[in-house]
Amino acid sequence: PLRDCNNYGKKGANFLHVVDLDGAKNRERINKEVIREIAINTSLKIEVGGGIWTLFDIEEYLELGLDRIILGSKALDFTFLEEAIKNFGKEKIVAGVDIENGNVKINGWLEESNQNGIALLSSMKEIELKYAIVTDITKDGTLSRPNIDLYKSIIDRTGLKITLSGGVSSLSDIVKAKETLCAAVINGKAYYEGKIRLEDALKEEGC
């Protein structure tokens, strides 16, 4: 991971999205030592998610110098989410919301929450949430182009700074996301499969 992070920096990246997938499945920070090594050895800004369930988890990561903490299923606990925002600031807390056909799924996409995604995000905005990463489950990992209309609806109705996640397959997808006023785009599989050059994506300032 450190070699990859350093390569990203050399290509001009300044923000890294990291997810502890083992942690997300087990509800604890399984890879926290790996994340610690990344934080110590790179100058990139870092947002991290996966296995973060307590205020102590958040505090420990922030003390490492991480820039944003992503709360997944735990973000649906509004009491906790509001407390996290009050304790650490709305610039530090991100809600990770996973949507399938309009509704939110939780616990690694295994469970239905029976909540509408846009309604949930609107409620989060009311308690001072600023940032959300919205993953379109039907598109994630498919390279089949994002559902831009979904993100436009979310941004128009919530006013949150939304990161698009799922389906990105080409530079034109990033351009469209920018036009839709997405705050950022997660470029994962498309980058690793060589469909998007990082240098080209970074030229699309603002997304």
C-alpha cells in the first residue's frame, strides 16, 4: 500500500480514499496498523472507513493525522452521528451511504434498512452533516457508467457535498460528475484496469 500511495502522490494526487474491508465485515478496525503506516509515511490527505464504531475509533485515527472519517452503517445511528460531528467537527465526519434501487443497505450490503436514501441524507443534513459518499450498489465494480441522475437528485434535494462511487468507467464519467456538482469521484477499478489515467482525472479540477 505504501508504494501505491507514494506513486499516487508523484502523479499529483493529494487525497486518498482507504477502506478497511475486513474491519467493515467484523465491526472492528482489523487493518488499523496498516492504515497507521500509510498515515505516517505519506503526505497525502486521507479519508478512511471500515470498522469505525466508537468515538475512540474516530479520535485515534484523527490523532494519526487522518483528515476525514467515514461512518458507514453506524451513521444511521443519528445520536452517534450528531455526537461525532459535535466532538470532531463537520469537516472531519463523512457518512458512507450505500443505495440500491433508492433504498439504503447496511452491514456490508447484507441487510435492508428500509430507508429511502435521499430522505436519510436529508435528515443527516439537518444535524449538520456536510459530506457523504454515496455508493450506487447496482453500479459498483461494474464499469457500466454511473447513474448521474441519481446523484443529481441527491445533490439537488439535500445540498450535501456528495462523492460519487460506483460505475465510473472513463474520464467522461468524471466530467459528467463534475457537471452535476459532485464534490468528488472515487476512481478505483477503472484506474486499476487502466481505463482512466490518474493524471488525466486530476486535470478535471473540482471533481
